[in-house]
Amino acid sequence: MKVVVVGGGIGGLTLALSLRARFADVDVHVYEAAPVFKPLGLGINLMPHCVRVLTGLGLGDVLGEVAVEAQEFVFATHNGQIIYREPTGLYAGHAYRHFSIHRGDLHTVLLNAVIERLGEDHVHTDHRLVSVAQDDSTVTATFADAAGAVIGPVEGDILVGCDGVHSVVRKTFYPDEGAPVFHGINMWRGVTRMPPFLSGGSATRIGALFLTGKLAVYPIRNDIDAEGNQLVNWIAEINTEEQAPVDWSAAGDVHDFLHYFEDWKFDWLDCGELLRDGENVLSYPMVDRDPVDRWSFGRITLLGDAAHPMYPRGGNGGAQAILDAEALAKALESATDPRDGLVAYQDERLPVVNNLVLTNRTTPPDTIIEVVERRTNGEPFENLHDVISQEEIEEISHRYQRAAGYDKESVARK
């Protein structure tokens, strides 16, 4: 079976590895539009649900060498009062770790594994998809390089669109869909070199959008210098009517948002200093797409952000692409006709991930903080349990974990 994978990101590379693991004779070729691979974005959280998949592909140890093993989730108000500390990964009794990692490091691990197991000649850069067509027996893709020269046609038994939020494959079947939907929230991302804070492995969320803004802060590299500093990833979100470009590499300016967080100085973290010392600041709007009811069309299907672009919350953009890749490889292994495998994959994954797209809009993990901030009108609390019970906190947290599939029961069943 020859598989044409359009897109050499997290989803496309994981799919190539997953297919190789299940089919000794599979011929997988990955086609990437960029002339060269460059690290896009900054930090990403890999929860136990997708670390299970990556560990099964033999990548657990090498990821552990370059990532920070997260120990806990921390939820705090914009006053710095900690509402909830919840163990994660092995610390919560999972069989798999929770890694906080630089996207560039994750991509390098995946790419190196693909080249080692499939061969360098199975990864093609500078191949931008122009068109795709199919008949009863074959799918055909035509590409172009950066200079506009046509490459192809390339034929295969199936084609998988892993080409992200601006997917050309998706546009083939949804030509009138329009641009990704902006919901009035802009994000800025950056990294800061600094000493460890809290546990040194704390995936931390601070503040609520309706008040001022919110921050997510977590380390992604350990011991980056002789002083034992970490590389700490941060994401700042504010409500705004001005939309940034839908481009993961678009540069941002810290002065556009610093004033929202300048006074957030706690005994465990100085947020103003964190942002002022930030490097590689990027800007990106909070966008997604409304869910669709079909990904698979004959010999073609969609995966990851091409199938279900969602708010990058809860570590679930890249994670769900990894889970898609496992499910697709498994469905193809069980099918006599690969077209049936594409439908089985869609039937398994589409309802789960479409629900998560909507959940990320309405009730992301930091709903815990918003509930407390609203009930206190943003004022410091004296006794947390006069504001919210431990049972309510845990139910909000576990409800999201169940929707995303990284609660202990769901991971254990897999």
C-alpha cells in the first residue's frame, strides 16, 4: 500500500511512524510545503494519552531526554492565589508521563525517527500541494516547489491531508468554508530563561479573560545553562477585536500586552518580569473551524488540524493529531479495502474530536479559575472553600480530561 501524506508536521510524521509500525511493506511518503524544516511555535504539552502512543512507537526515552516531565497542573487567580494543584502523569498514577516540550524538539524527534525507519528519500520538502484527484483505484496529487515549478503527478492508494489549518486537501471538499473563525481572543507566546518556579514541573494557568487576561506558564527545557535555569514557555491571552495573522511564525511585540500583566507579582512568580525577559515572541489569534460531519472521501481523508482545527488549549492540538494517527493506522490494518479503513477511522475519531472543538470554546481546563474569579468579583478570597468546593473543582477538571481523553480511565483502557 502506498500512502501519500500531505504535511510534515506532528500529525503527518506520527502517521508515517504509526503506519510503519503496523505494515512491514507500507510505502509512506511525506510531502511538506516548506523548503526546509524549521521549528514553528514554542511549547506544547504532551499528556499521557498521546505519550502512550509515542511510547508505543519507541520514542518515550528520547522525548524524556529533551522534555520537562510535568508533575502537576496549577490553577491560580490573577492575584496569585493558588486554587488547585493537581498531580499529572506518573505523579497522578498514570502509566505514562506528561511531557512539556518545545515543539521544535518534538518535531526533531519525530523527523529523525521517520528518516531512520523509512529513509530520507521518503520525506520530501518544498512540495506544496496544488491539486488532488482520484478514481476507483488511485489517488493522484500534484505539487509545486517554491519557484512555482510543477512536481508530479504523485500516485498512491490513499492520501491523508495533514496540512494544517489552511489545508489545501480540506478546501478541495469544503471550497466555500472561508477563513478560520476568530472569536475575539489574541495570544502571544514566548520563552524566558529563568530559575525553576513552584515544583520545577508545574503546568500553570493564571487569571481569567473576562477580568483582564490570562497566562499559561510551564517549563519546556531543563538545565539550559550552568546555573540550572529552565526555558519557560508562556502564553498570554486577552480579549481584542484586532486579529493577528493566522500564522504560527508571525512575530509579536511584548509591549502590545505587557500592561495587562505588569502588576501580577506573586511570591512564587513575577509575571511582569517573565514577559519582559521573553524571547522569540510570537502572535497568533484564537481561531478554529466549525466542526464538519465528514473527513473521508473515497481514497482521501483528513487528520489533525486539517480535520478539526481547535483552540490550542489543554495541550490538545498536537495531541489529537497524534491520536488520529494511531487510529488511522489501526483502522487501515483492520480493513481489506483502504477506503473502508478511512471511513472506520472517521467514525471512531470524528464525534470525539468535534465535541472537543466545542468544549475548548466553552469550558477549557481554566474554567476553574473563571468560576472563582466571577464569584469573588476578582477580589482575593480568605477561604477558598467558601467560594468553591473541592468536589466542584475536581469535577470541572475531570470533565475536561474525559472530553479530551487523558483521564486515567480512558488512558488505561487504551
